[in-house]
Amino acid sequence: MISPSVTWPLATMPFLSSSLLLLLTVSTPSWCQSSDTTSPKATNGTPFPWDKIRLPEHIVPVHYDLMIHANLTTLTFEGTTEIEIAASRPTSAIILHSHLLQVSKATLRRRVGERLTAEPLRVLEYPPHEQIALVASEPLVVGLPYTVVIDYTGHLSGHLNGFYKSTYRTKEGEVRVLASTHFEPTAARMAFPCFDEPAFKANFSVKIRREPRHVAISNMPLVKSVTVAEGLLEDHFDVTVKMSTYLVAFIISDFESISKMTKNGVKVSIYAVPDKIHQADYALDAAVTLLEFYEDYFSIPYPLPKQEIVKEFLCCSQDLAAIPDFESGAMENWGLTTYRESALLFDAEKSSASDKLDITLIVSHELAHQWFGNLVTMEWWNDLWLNEGFAKFMEFVSVSVTHPELKVEDYFFGKCFDVMEVDALNSSHPVSTAVEDPAQIREMFDEVSYEKGACILNMLRDYLGADAFKSGIVQYLLKHSYKNTKNEDLWNSMASVSMVLLNGKVKSESVCSVNCRHWQQEGLDVKTMMNTWTLQKGFPLVTVTVRGRNVHMKQELYRKGPDDASETGDLWHVPLTFITSKSDSVQRFLLKTKTDVLILPEEVEWIKFNVGMNGYYIVHYEDDGWDSLTALLKGAHTTISSNDRASLINNAFQLVSNGKLSVEKALDLTLYLKHETEIMPVFQGLNELIPMYKLMEKRDMNEVENQFKAFLIRLLRDLIDNQTWTDEGSVTERMLRSQLLLLACVRKYPPCVQRAEAYFREWKESDGNLSLPSDVTLAVFAVGVQNPEGWDFLYRKYQSSLSNTEKNNIEVALCVSQDEEKLLDESFKGDVIKLQEFPHILRTVGRNPVGYPLAWKFLRENWDKLIQKFELGSSSLTSMVIGTTNQFSTRARLEEVKEFFSSLKENGSQLRCVQQTIETIEENIRWMDKNFDKIRVWLQSQKLELL
């Protein structure tokens, strides 16, 4: 799954204790696990026979037969779920999940010889754990086949999870209704009673009843349609492979589709609303190319029709559907991936270069999940990163090969620095973290699981070599197909290919440039190495001190705030890489201890660690190390790669936060950006500098704030002036142009504002029919929206536009206007602006110097409504909490935040995002108190230098 903020971010509990197992097997009645005084109570007041959030292990599903009939007029549905189950212990109570469903009847069927018996089951409900118990009159017999039949009804969810309602408006203004699903992580139970945990894999046969005017699609191809009543058809879909409940999907709509075949005979189809199906061509071509890449890369055909690897396989299909209402970015349902419209549809006339990159990455991500996550699934949500980190990493691997023109590496490596901002907080968590209840599980869908997971996988790939790494993951997939895994299963597969590498059976120059002798003596203990990255939070700061030819290295936990010299005991196996002034050949050293020393062949003028940003660590260069690197950037910055330049900018400002480098030296380093033209260093410079004046905005430090904004424009003025107002150039050149012109216009740089005003005037006079260059449209709208007439015109165009890109650009422009209060009210209603857009709008308004008090006020006053629409722990709610508060930099605001969230009790005070934002505000206050005066003085010294 892709979260809506695709940066727009353990121990598994035992199922049963030995004493509980004993009670389950010998007590009478056998379903009672404890006395009435300690048992949870079912809704009817009787004891509920299970007191844990996790389901018992002694009953497992084998096969589901699902029949769903949704009424798109009454917005209700009814269903029958038949589940073949197997019992490994005698028990009278079948515990499974059900949430917001009304069970009308439950029956237990069993075949005895030629006779089929059916016994009614007593239904007990326990809503706090979203569980029901189906209680038989006598214990189930181990080894005999049983089928549970459950009849139930429900309402299509008004939120964006479970089985929910979506709507769209046609070009003629007609509102049409459809029904779609989104089950990850714990919402399949909202559509049908089930064993809703990833380890309970089963096969699924799905039947959907619909009106003839609609079409139904599900995970597998359609087998047949039968008429069950006048005006009612029932679609039967093929049996799925063995999979987890959260991957089941079905859609009832009037979508249209386009299709293509891969070279291996997989039919790929895109489904979308009829008025937008013409925007599906790019995603279709990308999906075909990417699916072919993955089949080749993994050496496993998609999908596997049998539970074994075969050379010949049946023709199969992969559908991609653009859903008008969709909270997350996309979802990897096996065979039917679902997307926000903006994540799948590309308008050739209005979509930008950035849109093309985003769509390609998201499609790549979801198709990678067909292997990582679907074929092989984490055993429990504590290891979610095995799904999401791998899919995020495979975006980089696949798109860099299939779409080299997109230069995905310029996007990927920047994400490592983004997640480090979160991972540097005490409120961060290990990649693999114990979770239990649904809110905790939803919180796992964050930057640490996605971006950090991807970054440490890339680091391992760089360490082992691409060929050895690929061999390891293919072995992992083959060994665990249709099964569930833990962290250690991946490392065991990697370790086995590492031993082959050490024995010389796999050659990889990238592994053995130097120090092979050191590694061969120590052995490549992949599991021990990677446990240091997945089982502890944070990342290392490596301090480098050069003494002649000797390079002294020390590692410690990096954290923001002053260095208190305390030892945390954290230790990583850090695969260091470096280049020097004497050699651009990448050298390698595995730092496994707190300190170590390496000896260079000769003395050097400078040394640069973490070559290409492949490592998940930051580096401090003691003594004159930073001075030497700053001089290098100012004198000959292209000596090192753009990624290395970006990493120096990032590391310098991280070291300002913990007091190891002065803010003046970090700012001095950025002065070279006057001569920079590459996207990665420029974007990283903006990522470090813009938050500095954002903190000043929250303290009303107008004079210095304006001086800093003027400095930033002067620093990049030559680059801004060289931008053309066209769509010419490479993808990265176009993305750079779009962001620079937006920055310049928002900062009221006269040449930019004048050009944008002229464009907006022409566009408005044409009633929005003038074709603007897509890469500069956002800058034009941001200027045009600043007067009431422009605001009203843009809002009207928003309502009629069929282009997701145009609508997104208008949303952002409205967020930087002077009328944010109206925008917040309208978007929260969900009528004109869909509710799925509200989290993005709220956090964008929260970064507006005029709008941030409104955003914070709105969050507080509407909290109860927000957690009804967006669940506790969801990435949407997380983004709103952080987006409205984490730029605060005063003690008064800190106290407001603490007081508000502490008052919420179980309705939000325990959320990780709350702890993160409080910690961030505290750091903002400390940072500003320490550095503001230094920045003010430094700005005075730069007035003449950049003129």
C-alpha cells in the first residue's frame, strides 16, 4: 500500500499459552477459557470465550466462498460467507473477526459419510476486539472437515475503508455511485466475517450480485455470469491462490477499461470512470513494462496458478482500477490493484513531469507487492516493512531499468534523508516493532516501515553486490511462496548466498574493491548485521578524524539536541564507503565496533564518506574536515557526484542540530549552491533552508525572516532566471523548474510574479481553455489566487475540471491564498472537494504563514469528527497532526499542543504522531534559541557577497 503522504510516511505474541491450551482441550464447556469474573462480556452479557486481540491458532480457514450483494441505492449489502475450517484442537468456539456487520444466522456443516449435517451456531459478539464467537453444542473433532456458513448484512461504509461507497460526477453533472473495497490492514472484517490476520491464508471464491448496468471485478478473472432474478446478475470469479484476507478486493461500478497483453500472456487492464478512461494509456504501458521486468527479475511468473513453480502457466490477468474516493495512494490487492485517480491517470495535456514520475513509481510499488507481500507475506504486522520496505525499494530497482529517463535515483535517495528526520526522534521505532491493536497496526504504515526499510535494503544491496542481493531475494521468494515470514527468514536467504559469495561462486566487484581479506576473516553475518538496523531505532553518526594516513572512526547513536556525552549502547554494523582527493575509486570498510582505524595509502586533502548516499548514516568530519569539503564545493563542486553534494548539505545541518557543527559553517557550505544546477543538491538545500524561515514565521520575527527569504532568492537567482516557462527538458529539469518558479512566485520575486500574472490573466480570459505549460501551472495559479476574483475563478474551474493534475494544482494554490477558512470548511464537507483531499489541504494550510493558526484551530475544534472520518493511527490523521503543529517554535504553542492532546485520553493522546510532534516542537524551540541570533549576524555578513 502507498500512504496518501507518500511523503506527502517484535516479537510476535504467542497465540496461546500452555495453560490456555489445556483449558481449551479439557474444560467443559470447551469454549470457556477463563472464569466468569475475568472473561470479557459479549453484547448479550454472557462471557465471551476469548480475551485476546489476536485470534487463537487452533482453528484455521482453508477456503472461503463469498457471496456479496450490494444495493447502490440504499447503500446496504448482504452476504453469505462459507468458510472451510480445520481444527487442530477440540473446541466448541470458533473465534473470528466481524466489525459493523449484523450476523443473522450461523450454521456449522459437516459431512458424515454420505450425509451432510447442519447445526445452528450460537453467535456471541465482542465489539472491543471486533470479534465474534460461533459456539457449537459440542467440540469440533480434530482432523474432520467443517464448513461455517454465516449470513449477514451491513451498510456500505461512509469512510474510505472496508466495503465503501464512492461517487463521481459525469461531464453532464450526474452523480454516480459505485462500491469498492480497501481492506488493509484490518478492514476485511467490515465486508465479511473472516480470520482477519495475515497468517491465516486461504483460497477465496468470490460471487458478486449486481444490476446489468454495472460491472463487477475482483481479484481473479470472471468465470461466468448467471441470472438469479429479473434485473439481477451474479458474477462468479475464479478461485484465488492462497492469500491473506487484506488482499481480497471487489468493485461494483460502471467503469470502462482498456487492456494490453504482456509478452508472457498476462492480460493487463486499467479501469476508470468513462469520462477519464482516455487518461489511462500511460499507466497501462508502464504496468505492462514493469510486470515484464518483475517476472524476469524474480524468475517467477505472475501469478502462480498452482502452489508450485511451473514453466507453463495459465493465462491470467492483472487489473488496475482508479477509484474516485480513495484515502491512501494505492493498494496491492492480488490481481486487482486499486489507486487514487491522481496516482494512476495521466492527462497528456495537463499532467506534469512530476505526475509521470509519481504514477510510474506507484504502479511499480503495487506490482512489486504481487511478489513481496502477496506471494510471500509477513507473519504479523510487526514486520510490515518486509512488504512495504521491499516494495518501496523495488520502485528504485525497477524504474531505474524500465524508465531510465525518469532518473528515479534523484527521488529515491532524498527519501532516506526525509525518514532520518523522523528516525532521529526518541519517539521513532525500530523497523520491526511489536504491535497488537488496529490503531497500533495502522501506525506502522509510516516512513520508517516504507522509506527506512527501502534505504537499508539499498544499503545491503550495495554491500553484497547487486547479483548476490538479487539471488538472495529470489531464493527467499521461492522458499516461502504462499507462506508467511519473519525478519530472520529474509536474512537466512541472504546469508546463504553470502556464503556462496565468500566461496567465490558469485563474483561482484562492488563487494571486493578493498578489505575483502577483512570480510573473509570476519565472515558475512548478514543476520547479525541487519538486526542492528531493524531491531533498534535510529541510525549511527560516524565521526571521522584524519591524522596523516590514519582515519579514526567512531560510531554513536545520532539524535537531535545537545550532546550529553551519554553512552546509549547502540551499535551498528556500518558498511562504510569512501572516496578521497587522491582516488575516486570507492573504498569499503565494515565498521562493527565503537571505534576503528583504517590506513590510507597516502595522505589526502579531503575524504568523503557514504559515497552516493547508499548508506543509512550521517558523517561528521572533525578538525578541518568540513572546511576542506566546503572549499571543494566552492572551488570544484562537480568533483563529487550530485548525490554526494546533497548528502554533505544534509549532514551539515543535522550536525547543527546536535551541536557538532556551527550553523554558520553549515550556511557557508550552502553558498556554493549559487553555481549548482542539479536537482538533488538544490532540493536538499531547499529542504534545509526553507524550514529555517518557517520557524521564524511562527515567532513573528518579520525582519530577519524577510532577510532570510531574500537571501534564499538571491542564492538561487541565477538558476531561477535561467528557467524557461515551458515543458522542455528532461524529467528532472522539468521538476526543478516547477519547484523553483513556484518558490520564486510565492516569495514574490518580481520577474516571476509578473510572468505568472500575465499567464493567469490570459488563462482566465480564455475561461481556462488556454493550454498552460504543465510544469509552471502551479506557479501561475499561486499568483492568480491572491485576489478574490482569481480565487473564485479557480474554485469554479475546480468543480468542472476532469484533470486530477489541474485539480491538485488548484488545491495547492487555494491553500496559499488569503481565504483558507472557507477552503477548510468546504473541503471538510466532502461535497465539491472530496474528503480524501482534506488531510493534504489541512497540512498545506498549516504551512501557510497566514493559515497555520486556522489549521491548528480547525484540528482542535473538529477532532471528534476527524477521528470518525479518519481512523486513529491512520496515515491521514498522522499527517494532519504533524502538518498543523510541527513547525511551531514557541513555548506557548508547545503548551497548547501538550494540553490539547493530553485531554484526548484514549481518543488520541497515545498516538505516536503526538509524541513526535511534541518532541519536534521542543527541538524547534531549542534550535531557534541557540541559532537565531547567529543567523541574523550571518545574514548581515552576506548582504554584499550575493549581490
